[in-house]
Amino acid sequence: MTAQIHVFRCLSDNIGALVHDPSTGMCAAIDAPEEAPILAALAETGWELSEILVTHRHADHVQAIGPLKARLGCRVVAPAKARDQIPGADVFVREGDTVYVGGLQAHVWDTPGHCADHVSYWFAADRALFCGDTLFTLGCGRLLEGSYADLWHSLQRLAALPEEARVYSGHDYTLANARFALAADPENEALKRRAAEAEAADKDGRFLIPSTIGEEKATNPFLRAGEQALAKSVGMEGAPPLAVFQALREWKNRF
């Protein structure tokens, strides 16, 4: 049986996710933004939390680790690069490691750029990517540590996944991302449809998470920095994709 995945809101705009292995009953939370919504999601699904898989050290992704671990005794898996900054972590992982949630297998990928310790979890058999604050629906994380080359490399690595791979990001910034994407790529018909879908979803109390790699490659300006339309939008025709990406991200910072 394949993974069962349940997504829900935490805090003001974080996205919580539970990954459940029906064959063993093991269940992981991706990050721990807020205790109450995670407990509510567990109650709704009937699943029992056995693990927390941490993508990075920022407070809005780890602040509920202590309460959840004290209440439920779950194991906490965290990036080795944040060893001293994630209290309560039991296991530390890095590029190339494998994490198991029961019979489900996740590959650990270093995806720096938003911060130096950021990792993503790729459940290859289930075509499910949990990428924290690296890649968002129609957007990407803000560069806080490292270089634009680091973040661009991380995004390009994720973009090379199969087009049907589902992208579970750590925040719902979709409407704001759509407004910027339309400013940067105004003639993109697929983007126009995606933005309208996001508006409709928001009115219905839904959100467009997960997305897919295919959808992001067609509509996300930060994955399209190699396209002439995006280079033109920042006045950098003929520039290498990395330079266009940097200009787009800096524009988004001011948008």
C-alpha cells in the first residue's frame, strides 16, 4: 500500500503534513509548526504520531517539537547541520541518508539557500516531495543564507524530479506568489489558469498544496529563469539563467 498523506493549516500560513504508512501504522509529521492543529489532524485521521521529520531549524517549523515529543513520545529526525539548534532531536540526517516511516522510504536531499541546514524529503516510491521553504506553489523561499547559486541549484535539482511528483511545501503563499508570477510572466496562459484556480480555491477555503513538478515548471517563474520571457521581464535578455533567477528573486523581495 502507498503512503497516505494529509495536509492542513498551521499558524497563519504554514502547511502541516502527516505521512502515514497503512501497513505498519507508523506516521510522520513533516515539521512541527503548531501543536494543536497537528493533534487535531491526528484525531481526524485516527493516526498515531511516531516521527517528526524536520526540514530546517526556523522556529515556525520546530516550535511544537517539545510539546509533541513530551505528549506522544515521537522520534525527531533533523538536519545534521542544525544539530545544536533543534532541541529534542534524536536522529540527525544529511545528504544521501534514508529515513523510514514504517515501510515508507524517504531520501534526504540537502537543499540549501533559504537556510544552510535545509533538507528535503523525497518519497520516491510515492512520488511525494516535502521541500519545506525551498519551493512553493508558484514561488520559492527567500535567500537567507548562502548564495543565489546555492538556491538555484536546489531548485534545479527539485525541478529534475518526475513531472507527476507532488510538491508539499511548508507555507501557503500561493495568492501572493501568483500576483508576482503574473507580473513577471504576463503572457503565460498556463499561469493565468493556475492563478484563477488559486483564487477559486481560496474562496472555497482550500489551498493548492500539493502542486506538482510539472505544474511548477510550467508556471513558477523561479523555475523558468532559463526562458526568454522571464529574462526579458527583468531586462536581461541573453543573460545566464542564474543571473535571471537572482534578478527575479530580488524583484520578488521588493514586490
